[in-house]
Amino acid sequence: MATLTYVYADSTAVLGPLATYAEPHCYDLCEQHAGSLTVPRGWEVLRLAMPATPAGPGPDDLLALATAVREAASRPAATDASQGQRGVHAALEAPAPAEGTRRGHLRVLREPS
């Protein structure tokens, strides 16, 4: 994956490592499209050094995931106005887990003995 950034004032397209934040005129490209990139006539392409292996998830990614799970767990559950509606929604709910401990929408699976 790579990020393509246009610098219109310089008629330049910069292709480099995946950006960590959104910015105007930036587009994330897959390997195939990054490799076959063409620009308008008169433009220059700067290809920055790309890492050999993609970076794995870091501490910020784990923190963002934990925050999202915490926020989802703290939302109040929707309550139905009548018993008839509850019957319809109950039929659409996922079946209860067959094994492990369940907390909210997450489940811990035990190692087989």
C-alpha cells in the first residue's frame, strides 16, 4: 500500500509510504495501482522509499480498538415498546455461544483440553 499526494503548484505527484492521517489531495493505493501509476503530461512523479514489510499494529491502534469496544459496551441497549416487537427481534438475534464466557458482544474461547 502507498499514499499518493498531488502538489498542484509544482505539477508533482508524490508516491510514498501509507499516510498515518488524512490530508486533502491524498489517496491510498494498493500495490498494483501504486506500481502502475501514471501522471498527466508535464508532471513529475517522486517515488519515496517504501518499507520492505508493512508496519504492524502499534500501541495507538490497540488503544483505538479498546476505546471503540468500551464505547460500544457503554451504549444503552434498545428496549422494545411491546412484547410483540420483542418476539420479532428475538428471532433475528444471534444464537447464544456454545462455549466460553460471554461479556456483552465479546466472547472468550477456552483452549481445548
